[in-house]
Amino acid sequence: MTWNILYPGSYARLPHDPSGESWFEKRIEPATFPRMSIIRIISRTFPWMIQIKGEDSEAAVTCRDVVEQLHKFLCVLLGPIEMDDVTAEHRKAMSAASRANRLQEIPAEIFKDSIGMRRIDWLRKNTMFEGLEEDKEYITERLSEFVPGTFVLRCGASLSIKAPTIRRRVPSDSATDITAALPDSGWYVP
């Protein structure tokens, strides 16, 4: 699945289907086998444990539950306690990510004109969903014991594309070309 976590789950796509039709069908499939009504997500990229629940208490967690609840969790404003253990270097990178995220044309209004950093900014540019894995060694290291139903979120750097260059004529006596580059957001959602 190709998905930039900055964007709502409806923007997720399966690699072979840029139209999104197959993701629309697959999103209601169980996220795990065997089916589980609750899963937990941890990551090397952030300090939280996220609990994902099936839509109703007896239903299995679906792929849609994972992307929607993960996105919603990461859109929450960071609190002062969460920022206490952040190194100066990481804080600087988070601040840059926060500014870049606010410039995106993200349909969710939560990023527009918001004051303060959000959990998604903790990821810096690592906002590409690369999957969930059951890494027993890391889960045990992080939680002091292996907890079944816990998965590790793999995040990758979002792909950046170079800004296209526009060439246009300036109406004047001279035949000078002006090259204007569109601003590069540093983020790419296929």
C-alpha cells in the first residue's frame, strides 16, 4: 500500500492501482490473520503505543480501521510533557516538518493555521507508511515483554519531487526568458 500518513486514509493506494478502486475494496478486509478486535501499534519512529479497535467491539480490526485511527491519533497536538525528552536536533527537524506540513494541500483542515506541533510532526519526513510487522525482538525490548497483538509500524521518508520549471516570455522589447520555479513542498503523495 502506498500512503503518506499526513493524508487521510482515503488517499491510500495499492501500488498496482493508482485509481484507488482496489484499495476501496480491500480496506474492509481484516488487518490481521488471525482476526483480532484490538491491535497495538508501536514504532521506532515515535514513543507512543496506539491502540486500534475494530469498528464494533466484536468485529475484527480492518485495514480501514488501521489507516483512519492511525491518522487521527497522529493529528493530535503535542503536549508539553511529550516534548520534554526531545533533543534539540530532533526538535529543530520537527519544527521544519511542522512548517512544511502546514503548507500542504491536505484536505483535513486540522493542519491549516494551527498553532503548535502535532504528533505527525514527530515523524519529521518519515511519513510514508511502509507496513506493520510483528518484530518480537523489538516489541520485547520496547515493552519489556512480548505482547501478542502488537505490531511495529515501519515509516519511510516521503518522496520528494523537484519543482517543475515554468518558462514564460516577458512582454517587453527584449526577448528575455524568465524561469520561475514553483515552490517545492518537499513532500510527495502518489
